[in-house]
Amino acid sequence: MDLMAERAFITRQTLRKVERGDPGVSLGIYASVLFVLGLTDRLSALVDPSQDSLGQDLAEESLPKRVRVPRGPKDGANAA
């Protein structure tokens, strides 16, 4: 653990927080740890919206249930 923390330029206590998934740890720290572990390819999956099924479900729920198309003027009555 000491070597890992040293290579990621963080303290051992911060590394423990990373292992627990502490939300107070910055994304940069997580990126550093992934780099040390050789898992930088996982960073792209982290920010890829297509990989976030919960986020997609929440976005779909917020979509309007019905879309109304606005009607235009009838028979040119308002035409100038």
C-alpha cells in the first residue's frame, strides 16, 4: 500500500478512502490510482454515457410523456 500511495502521489489514508469509495476523494485521485494500476482504459468507460444504465433510465423518466405540435395560423388569417 505504501508503494501504491507513493506512486499515485497520495497518502496512505487517501488510498484507503479510494478503496472504500469515499465520495470526498477527487476524480483526479481516482484517475491517478487507475494509472498506477495500469487501468486507464477504464476511465473512458467511467465517463461514457452509454455505459451508465441508471443515468439513461433517469434521463428517460424526465422526458415529456407527450409532445404537442403547435398549430399554425388557419387559412392565412394572420398573414400580413
